Amino acid sequence: MRAVIWFVLLFVVAVVAATTLGGNDGLVSIYWAGQRLDLSLNLFLILLAALCALLVVVFNAINALVGLPRRAREWRVSRRDRAAQAALREALAQYFGGRYSRAQKAAQRALTIQADTPELVHDHEFGVLGHLLCAGSAHRLQDRAARDRAIEQALELSRQNPPARAAEEGARLLAAEWALDDRDAERALELLGALPTGVARRTHALRLRLQATRLGRQPQEALKTARLLAKHQGFSKEAAQGLLRSLAFESLDGARDVDQLRRVWLQLDALDRRDAFVAARAATRAARWGAGDEARGWLRPFWDRLPELSADERAALALALAEATQGLGVEWLPRLEAAAQAHGREPAMGYAVGIALAERQLWGKARRLLEDAAADPALQAAARRKAWLTLARIAAEEGDAERAARAYESAATLA
């Protein structure tokens, strides 16, 4: 198609030239030093066009000759740039191939070529990537001194050039990851804290912060970070729930007295306080420090809706209540009766209700429930032992020494 168009244009030019110049009878006279030269107008126009073309060719030739050193310099720079890029690509290939010593040498060669070429020195992004590859290779080779030098150089270069800010963010994230590998939680948190707000909320940054806070024994901060990750869908729903629960356990277990436990409980997110397992752990620890009233207060909302909970949640709440029965008031009796009727066949629930009724000295009802719970192998050994000991105490209160002795013997076999 293109050839046809050119062919048509050629015919058009030929027709226009024949029409314009074919009947041109003009004459051009040139006078010079008493001489006269007559030329037809057509010949003069042809000679003028040829002279213009010749001048263009001459000017281009002179320009090419004058610009030869510049083009030679540009060619040399381009050649060194290609060599530096090739060395950097080789470093990447060797790094991902697990040949870290070769990767480090290739990256250093690329940086050397850049440093020896003034025209390439201002490419800060190239320099940052080269230093990051050197640092990564040194980290894999356990050369921490070389790694730290390379990462500092990368950060310094990125600070000098605003367009290299993305490289700076990557350098800080890598440095934080390497600090975690060194078990240096303080350094990792310092690097993550220097990130801009938007970068610090990215999923990878949040994962690193979660690891750093857990390594640094900061369960409250770890819990906040894990909740942000869950909100960003950084985990599956089941994994997020398990992680949040374990971090809440760590926070509660880190309390050293009732006041500290109370502060930790109040600092927990509302969703964590609505978790039956978390509430059971908090109530158990409070009860062991003698704060039975507060422990039962944390458990009460769950006991008011036991049928809505799963069997595992009811078991955890029952075992927690069994630890907090000291000072149990009569207002709990309707809840205990309802729990015994609805879930009395569950060993943990029968055990907890039995312990609570024994605390209220309702020996008859307590004995039946505790005997069933103590004989159930599905119940924890510690709970079964406590059930036998409570049965022995009930028998002693009723004056039945023989039954008390059998209960003590059964408890001893579970020790």
C-alpha cells in the first residue's frame, strides 16, 4: 500500500513539474566583472536547488566532524553504562541463585564502574540497588560489618536524592528484617519507626513490626499490630483469631499482680474481651491472686449466654469459674442450676458447678456432680484431683471417714 501511495505522489510531482516548468520561457542574466551570463529560469532553479543540497551536505559533514569527540565520549559512557547494568543483572541472578559471594563481587564491580564514570555517578537509584545487593549478600555470608556499611551507604544515597525514596523504604525494610534475623528487636523497631506513616501500614512492614514486638516482649504492641494486620487481611480468619488470642494470653500472663492484670484487661480491645477463652484466662489469673469477685465479674456476661457458646468455650469458662468460687454469692445459684440442667453432662461444666455448690455447702447436689466429673477421663487431671479432694472434704464434713479416705486415695493416684 505504501509503494502505491509513493507511486501516485511521484506522478503528481511529475505532472506539476511538467505543467510549471514545461512552458517556462523566463531568462536569468548574471553580470559579474563586465561579463554577462544568461541562463534559462529552469536551469537556474535546478542549479539553485543543487547548491542548497550541497550546502546542507557540507554543513552536516562539518557538524559530524566537530561532534565526533562528543559522540565518542557518549559511546564510551554508554558502553560503561551497559557494563555496569550487566554487572548489576549478574549480581541479581547470582543472589537469587544462592551464590552470595559471586553476587557481592558482581555488585561491587557495578558500583566501581559507576564510581569511575562521572556521567553515571548521579544515578543514585542504581547505587542504592548495588549497595542493597552487597548488603544482602554480606548478610547471607554472615558478614555483619560489611552488611551494615553497605546499608548505611544505601540509606545515605537515597537521602540525597528524593526520587530514590522508594529505594530508601526498601532499604529500611530490609535492614529491619535483617535486624530480626540477628534477634535485635530494638534496632528493628527503630528502623520501622523511621518509615513514613503510609509505608509503616503496609502488610510487610506490619508483619515485621509484629515479629519485632513479640521478640522484644511487648505483647500489647504486638496485639495492636496483629489487629491491624487482621484488618488488612494479612492472615486468614482462623489464623488471625488464634494469633490475637495467643497475644492476649501473653499480655495477661505478663501481669505481676492484680492491679497490673486489671490494667491489661482494660487495655485489651473490646473484641478481645468478648473472647471467652481470653476472659477465662484473665479470670483464672485474677482468682489465683485472690480477686475472685473481679474474676466472676469478667465471667458473668458469658455465663448468661452459655447456650450460644461452643463446648470448648463452655469448658474454658467452667474451669475458670472453678478457680474463682471463693466468696461465691447466692446470686450465682440460678446460673449454676441452669448450667447444670442444660450442660451437666459436660465434664468441665459438672465439675465447675459441683465446686461452686460445695463452696455454698450444698453437699448433696455437689457430690453427685463431682463424682461424675472425677470419674470422667476426658476432664483434666488437675481438675479431677481437685474434684476428689473436694469430695473428701465433703465426706469429712459429713463424718464419713471411709469415703473420705477413698477420695483421698483416688486423688493421690492422679498426682
